[in-house]
Amino acid sequence: TPLPGAGITAAFDAYIGSSSSGAGADGLTLTLANASATQPSALGENGGGEGFSGISGIAVSMDTWQNAVNPSNNFVGIANGPVPGAGNELNYVVTNTSIPALRGSVHHFVVTTTSTGITVTMDGTQVLSYTTALPPYVLIGFTAGTGGFNDIHEVQNVNITAGSPPPVPAVTAVTPSSGPSSGGTSVSITGTGFTGTSSVNFGSTSASSFTVNSATSITATTPVGTLGSTVDATVTTPGGTSATSSADHYSYTPPST
């Protein structure tokens, strides 16, 4: 369920247990995935990707395996994707190695997001802080990954509070409501719930371009259409896709000469 990126408090206990080999790898994350670019079923890369690399968004990582781009084999960090040119290894924007051992003990984490960034506490002590703009809406989930070893990654006692899910968008007017079938017409789409819009369609065809002016206004450029046809102009956001109605109709007329 998409939730506003700012105003989240996610509390949980994390446990990373030793594998039979005793070596361990790689870690687990609390992921805040960009809801406009991520499906709820999305899977990131294993190994150093910890199940997050490849997903758009930001992740709080508990990492237990050191490689060329990691500061140690026991640290917490905030990652914003993969390291360019380093396979699927996580790109850490901030890390902290001065923490108790992650493996073999249960630790309590609290992740808090605001309009200006994200903070993380471990067992009641703040261990991370990062200034950033969270996506307007996020999908919250846990990911983990192993490489050549097989640690056990567990979370329990999960308690997440956040703002209300985004509303389903609605289109109430398209102005002008007709234009040439050659496309290229600038139209104003009026409605509600347009924050975080990921796509605008005319029928089954994407708009050539669009700009979200506000939560109630979008300017879009029509694509090429079929002469004489009438299609629905729909808007898709993390809250869903607008329902079709006569208010969103757009008709294709003969191209101007």
C-alpha cells in the first residue's frame, strides 16, 4: 500500500543468525521504494544487493559482509541504489561502523522520515541521519540477500505508522476536449489527486509529454490518435488510475491543413 514518504515511523526488531559455515552474508534492509516506479512484487538483486539493489528508492541496511565498497563487515547504512560500475553492490550515502555486533543478537531499530530526511536509531541510540527528499509516496518492505553463505535474516515486532494512503485520482475536465488526430495538442487536465503522477494516457496511448502543475492540474500533449475516435484521458498515480467517465473524453478531429 503506498504511503506518504514523509511522516513514517517504522519500528522493528532485527535478527541476523549465523549460517552453518559461520561466515555469514550479506544483510537485510528496510526499504522505502518509490511507489511511482515500483510494483509491490518487485525483487532486487541478491548478494551485496541485499534484495534492494535494482529497486528505486532508499533503504536502511544492516550489512554483515565486507567487500570493496563497504567500510566493514558490521555496519548500518543508508543506500540509494547500486554503486555505478560495481555490479549490484549498494551505494551507501552514510554509514556507521561503531555499533554492536549485528549477527547473533536481536536489535531494535526505529526508522523515522520527515520532509527533510531520515533518521535511524538502534537499541535507543541514534546511529544514522541523512538529509534527503523522500519520494512523495513509498512502498515499505523488508528485503535481504545472501551470496555464497546463508545467514538467517528475520524481523519481528513490526510497528509502522504513517499518513493516509494517497487518494485515487479523478479527472473532471479536459480542455480543449478535441484536437487533430496528428497529436501535439496541449490540453489542460483538471481533477483531484494528481500528486505523484507517473503516467497520463489518451486511450491506451501515453501522452507525448505531461507536466504536473498541482494536485488538481496537469498539462499534457496529446499523442497521435485515430481520426473520429473519442478516448478517455486517464491519470495514474501511486493511488491508482482514474476511473473513466464522460468528463475525461477527448475526440480526435481531422488534422489542420
